[in-house]
Amino acid sequence: MTMDDNKLTFDKITSDLTHHIRINKGFLIWMGFLTLSLLICLYAYSIQLKTGLGVAGIRDYITWGMYLANFVFFVAASLIGMLISAVLGLIGMKWLTPITRIAETIAVAFAAVAGLVIVSDMGRPERLAYVFIYGRPQSPILWDVTVITTYFVLSLLLLFLPMIADMAIIHRKVETLPSWLRPVYKVLSLNFTDQPAQNKIISRAIRILLILLIPAALSIHTVTSWLFAVTSRAGWDSTVFGPYFVSGAFVAGSAAVIIAMFFFRKNYKLQDYLTDMHFDKMGKVLATVSLVYLYFNINEFLVPGYKLKRADAIHLQELFAGKDALLFWAVQVGGLILPILFMLFRRFRKPLPILIISIAVLIAAWFKRYLIVIPTQEHPFLPIQHVPGNFIHYSPTLIETLISVAPFILVLIIITLISKFFPVIPLHETAQEKGIGHIKFD
Amino acid sequence: MEDNHTPHSPNESDNQKGSSRRDFLKNIGLAGVGVATGAAALYSGHIFEAKKEVSGDQKVLLTQDGKLVRVDSLEIKALDKDDEEIRETMCRGGLPGRRWVMVTDLSKCRNARKCINACQGAHQLRPEQYHMNTLQMQDTPGTAPYNMPKNCQHCDNPPCVAVCPVDATYKRPDGIVLIENDRCIGCRFCMAACPYSARIFNWIEPKDAALHQDQEYNAELNVPQKLGTVSKCLFSADRLREGKLPYCVEACPNGVYYFGDENEDAVTNGTTKETVRLSKLLRDNGGYQLMPELGTKPRVYYLPPKNRLFPFEEATDATPEKV
Amino acid sequence: MRFNTLFILILIFTAGTRTSAQTWVVPDEQKAVVAPFKFTPDMQKQGEQIYLKNCQACHGLMGKDNWARLTPPPGDLSREKAQIQRDGEIFYRITTGKTPMPEFRNILSEEDRWWVVAYLRTFNPKYVQPNPVAKAAFTGRIVTLAMQYNDQMKKIVVTASEQLKDGQKGPAAGVEVVLFVKRYFGKMQVGDIRTTNAAGLALFEFPADLPGNKDGNVALTAMVNDPKGIMKTTPADAAFGIGVPTEKPGLTETRAWWSHRGQAPVWILLTYTLSVVIVWGFILYIVYSILQIRKLSKG
């Protein structure tokens, strides 16, 4: 390769990966739509703030509803950052490079919003600070708050560190950049000039982060599963809840990454960087984690189903053949078993089929959380009597649904903003991997 | 002859030196409530202050003995740190040397629901909010149905307290599991953790909230109830301090409830006021606890529904309206 | 079907009534008892409150026939079947009770019970209250109790003395004595009722396993058992160190999952604090090194 080729290729890469960094009409319309939707949802939340949690369908027996299911889902989806970056990254899978930032973006967005979701479930949100002031180290909620905060910060740093070099490039090279944005990149790039000492700091910091990320990520979802598993209720009283949740989280997260990959590739014209190979490989990842999740599902249902202790029997009866059966089988078959079968074939791991599979998996993942959280509470150990009908059967209200939609909009906003103003594919890393060498900063 | 009520613990009326410390603590405790409610400030104000300023702005306060009083707002003094400590000691400290225990005789319950009414009245609860609820139970299809009053079991290994993130619900040395609704963040983890479904939540504005809004919070009565916080049976901690039986125990017309101090090995029937030995009552009647296999170590015992005084009837009372 | 059920129910209830009617007989001299005071509207109002609290659960609201379906049926007390009784009869039934009706002797004072009668009578327009008879001047025995603990015998000795006709004091023989130990919510009977001997003495054994306070002290009351109220008696109070010394620790003294945060198990405190310190130490280090990047730039 000659110097000229290198220069050309570098310029091409830069242009390919940064051409979308400009404020265009499509972006404004999309953001306007998201903001408007968010405002409607926030209005719903303001009603809840004023009149109390009673605006939701939750009552004394089914006391955790859609908000909690949502929370578990968001924590789950955020876990993928750890799987892609840390586990697969530390092993040294080079094909992952273009996907790492997408995974990290998803991790940051979902982790940040998970913290907000849980506030929407609080009866006294204005007392949130009490968790830090009066926190009891014996309560899984304190652990959860701690690990989610930690995981969010770790993910944010892991998103930011590889971006430093990219921002230095953008600040210098991207012509389409609005003039008021340029200084922001300059500040964020920390005067990065590709000095060996600078690169050494960054790579060491990334290495530490990747190692810390593994226990932190395992903790967030394990602790979240403990919110349920530390109780003695049928359906929650399980020793495999930690790994069950973690493996389920990888399923949801992988599906989310595939969906994001598809739309970024299409909207930002990244076909050369996110190739069919990447979709094929991510399809294999999704199939693998789904198989692991299926294994835990079998454990989770077969073992209590074999013994049929009274409360477990009622719980399983409701899930398998009762009120929740339709949803349960739709989720288990449509969101787990069928996708696994399809993904065994190469042709279903092409971008479009795998997108459709991923969407099905992600929707099923949300309803799976719903099935974990709600049915258990509908049949406690002692009968529910002398209360109104809406205490016995849970059905979400409109306001509750709107409040539950808000986090999704928020996640879309965060992902849109990050992907819009930063290269979706790590620019500096890709250039280095293509053997272009160090960027010349003038 | 019929003087069954002793306003203070008879044990402490012993002219023994040993009990003076206890009396002292108790007095401190009682003073603490007074200070906490502001009523004591009013009292000393009346007695010691010759000149009196009046603002005309009257506040309604709850005194330590559960009476509502009207106080001029100028006479209410904010708590300083020491008072807070006293209040903490007195409320969180419980009644020294006691281990409260309740015995519910299922053979006598006929679902009169008097306990429930008394309880809901005392704690300002709406009809669908139960600190105490009588359930129609049938353990297996082949066994006879029976009525079972169910309240908080005040476990010695309370799963609800374990999971509270902010120390809002806590176990007292005298066995009572209390809630401080000034502290509760409304996460409802305790409700999820309780296997007895004993806890309730203020989903909407509590009953007559406007009426009680000026009332000083009494943690031992959990009144006034607060929107967005958890509530539950408190073993009527406020009544125990006065030497009285809990509201539900006293209200039962059928002699279902016994209440007392395990350390004294004695429980008193709320209807007949007869005091009997706890250990003998449990031994003679096959006393048991609810779901002891969960390891919660409840402080409520049940006597089995054998030789029932009343035939079982399906409950016919109206279901509370939807909220 | 419905009619059949009703028919069966009626059969059951009438059967129940028959048996109960046969067995709950009020002694004639009790039937003749009349209230010691004239009923006033105020008393009737008080009586209503007592009725609502203690009686309504079974007997239902007056005149509504909504009494609880029990065996024997409690019945509506405004109806003729109840109102046909004399005041003394109603008073006696309230006082003594009969399963499943509780005995109100110890729940309601004598005055309270008469107030309930006064209230019940407001539903009987034909009722005319018989002239009140004030309680007759007292002519029965006047007994005073005293109590000691005999260390050698390990027994509580209750001494009953009475005022004799000649104004002298002498031992009261044949008096039934009950011993109570004071507990938080009332007094608890210890052992059986004893009758005093010719010397006016009754001996009680104190159970070896009954808890006292931390020094083993128990407060005792000895009373004369006089259900008919024909004596004037003075009980004896005393405290002896004969109980099991009891000083159980508070229930919150262990470190546990459920303890308050100051009492958290040490290993949780350590694990939690260490993890937070270590991880956040690294995070702070990384943030610090990121800030170094700026310094290292050249040009």
C-alpha cells in the first residue's frame, strides 16, 4: 500500500462514517416526533405525580405491574454492552469492532433509562434521595441502585474512551459540521493528537473498564432478579433466577443490537462496514444465547412442575393452561423456540430475516418480563378476599401504559442523538484495523 | 371485683429497685411522644408561662394518649435534634422488656368483622384497606371451611423488613414491626416480600385526607395515612403503651383474640378480659403458626377451628367498591 | 331448590330453639330482680352504644331481624319473644351468657347491663318499668384478706379475717379465695379456688415456671370468690420473689438481614463497602487518567 492509497482510504473511511453527522430535515422531523410523544407521556406522568400511583392498574395484591416489568426489561437490554464489548471483546473477536459502539450505545441508553423507570414505580419519587441517605446495605434495592449507577458510568466511559480519537478527527475533518458544534468536539476530544502516550492511557483504561464491566453487568441483572428471588412467592422463589435473568438479558440485548444494526446500516449507509457477515455472526450469537436461555427456562419450569408444591402448581397451571397461557406460549414458542429453529439456517441470518426474528424476540422479551412479574402476584399464599375486582386481576390503565411507553421514547432519543453526532462505527479503531496506521494530525 | 384493667404494667408497680430504671425509661418514652406531638410543649407552656401570646391560628394535634387537641400555632415548637432522638428512642425502642404476642382462636370466629371495622376506624382506612381481614379458608377440598382473621404476623424474621431499602419499616425490640410513613419511598418491595399479604398501600389520597392533614404524624398509629406509602397492622402500638388491648382484640364480640406479653407467659382475651397462660393455651388447644416452614417466626398464633361455636357460612358482606 | 334449603334451615333452627329453650332456665329469684334506678333517655342512649358494640354482631340491628344465622338463633330482641321476659330475666341472661352467647359479667358493669335493658325496652311501647328497688342494706359477711409467702412450706398463705357480730375480728372460715398474678393486661388466675379452713387460712402453691420480672418478683392479688355478690370483701395485694427471673433481651439485638442498617451483618457491610470503594476507585482513576490525555498532547 502506498501512502496515497492510505490517505485516500482514510479519507474515505472518515467520510463514510461521518457523513451523517449533520442536522438534516429527516433528523429534525424524527426528533420532533419523539419529543412530542415524550411530552404526551410526561403529561401522563404528571397526573400520576399529582394523584398518586392509583392512576395505574396496580393495587394491593398485584403491587408490581408494568412499571416493574419495564424496569426488568430495560436492565436486561442494557446488559448487551457487557456481552459484546467485554466477553467477546476480551476474547479478541475482531469482527465485533463495528458493533461495539452500537452495543455500548444501547447499554448506556437502557441503563440510564432503567434508573428513571424505577422512579416511575415509586409511590414517593420525591424521596429518592432517601435511598442514599438512609440506605440499608441489606436491601437488594440498595445493591440495585448501586450497581446500575456503576454500570451506567462504566458503560458511559467505555462509550466515551474509543470516541476521543474519533472526535479529534471529526473536529478537524468533517466539513458538514455546524459551526457551533465544532468547539464541542474540540473540548470532548481532549486535545487528542494520537500520541503514543495518549493511546497507551486510552487502551489501558479500556482494558480496566472491560474487566470491571463483567462483574458489574452480571451484578445488575443478578441483583434485579433477586428483587424477586429473595421473596418466598411461587414463581419467584428460585435459585436459578440470577443466571435465568442474565441469559434472558443477553437474548433481549442481542436482538436489540441486531435491530439497531439494521437501521443504522440502512439510514447511515454503512453497508460496507456492517456486512451480511456481521448479521450472520450476530444471528449465531442470538441463537447461542437463546439456547442458553431455553436451558434455564426448562430448569425454571420443569423442576417445580415435577414436584407441584401447592403454590407452584397454581402458578404453573395459570401459566400453562390458565389465564396467562396464550401469552405464555406465544412468548415461549414465538419468542424463543421458533427463533432458535429459524436461526439454525444461514438464510434466516441474512439482514432482513434476522431483523424480523429479532423484533419478535425483543417483543417477546418484554412480555416475558411481564409474565415473570405479574402472574406470581395474582395468587399469593393466602386467598385474596373482600376486595374489589380490580385488586384481584391486574389490567394496566391508559395512563400507566403511556408512562411505560415514555422510557422507550427516551431510549430512542438517546440512541438517535448518540448515533447522529458520533460515528456509529468506531472510526479510529476501524482505520487502525484496516492497517492505515496512525492518523496525521496537522 | 371487676377491675380487670390496670392502666400500667402491674409488674412495674412492684416496689422493687430493679423496676425503677424501667419506669424511668418509660417516662422518658412517654415524654418523648409528648414532645414529638408538640402537645407537651403546649402543656409546659400553659403551666410555666405567665404571659401568653395567641396567634388565633389553631392547629389540631394528637396527644400521646390519642386525644385530638386544638393548639395555638404560636405554642407549637419545632423539634430540635434532642427531641428527635427521644422520639426515635421511644418509637423505635418500643416498650422495654415486652414481647407482644397474639393468639387467634379460629373455633370462635364467625366473620362478624367487628375487628376490621374497629381497625379501619382507628387507622383511618378505606373499606377495601385491611390491616386485619377475615378470610374464608379451606385448606384442602376434603377439609371443612373456616374463618381466619389475618393481620400482620409481626415476624421475628420479617422478610418485609429485610428488603426495605431505607429503614422505613423496622422491627422493634418488643416484637412489633412498624412503618414510618415519613420515611417510606413507596417501592412496595415489602409488600412483594410478605408471604401473608399483610401490607397495604395508599394508592390514592387516603380517606378524609383533607380532614386529617393538620394532624401530627403518630408512627405508633400510622395516622394520618399518607399517599404513596405502605401501611399495615401495628398491633395497636399506641394502645399497648397505655396498657390497653389492640383495637381489633377489644372489638371482637366472640372472644376470638387473646393478646399479651410472651415474657409474662400470659395473654388476655379481648372479649372476656380473662387472662390465661400463653403456653398452656397453646399446648391445650394445639396452637400453631401460619406457614412456619417459611422461617418467618410469626408472633401470631392460631388455635385450630375445631369444635366450632358457629357454623361456617359463605361471607355475604358486600365487596368494597372499586377504587 | 331454594325453598327446600329454606325449609331445611327452618327445621334446623326450630330444632335448635327447642333444645335451647329447654336448657336455659332463669332462676325465679333472678327473674324478680328489678333495676336499682329509673331508666332515663340518657341511659337508653348509652345502652344503645353498648348494644352496638357488644350485641349487634349476633342479634343484629333492632327491629331488622338481621340477626346472625346461628344455632340456637340469637333472634331480634325487639320482638315479642324477647320482650315478654321480665327485666330481671334479660339482665340475668346478659350477665351469665350461654354458649355461644358470651358471659358479660366481666365485660360490662352492672350499670352497663341495666342500660342495655333500658335500651332494649325502648322497642316495647307497652313496657312500663317496675318501681326501682335500691339495693338492700348490707347484712352479709365482711371479709378482709391478707397474704404472705411461707419460705419453709414454699406456699402462699392467704389469711381471711372477718368482722364478727360483736365487732370483734376473727378468722373467716369457708371463704372461697382466688389467687391472681398481675400481668400487663389484667390479672391471671393461679391454681384453683381454695376454701379457707377453720383458722381462716388458704394455701396456694405457686407454679415453679411462671415468669416474674428480672428479679423474679411477681405481684399477686388474693380475692374472695363471691359471684353472687353477697359479701363485702377487701382483697390482698403483695409481691414476692417467687417467679422465674425473666430478662429476655430485645428482639432486635442480633445482626440480621432484617436489622436496621447499623446492625447489618458485618460481612455484608464489608462486602458492600469494599466493592463500592474498589470499583469506584478504579472509575476515579480512569477519569483522572482521561484528564491526563489533554496534558500529553503536543502541538
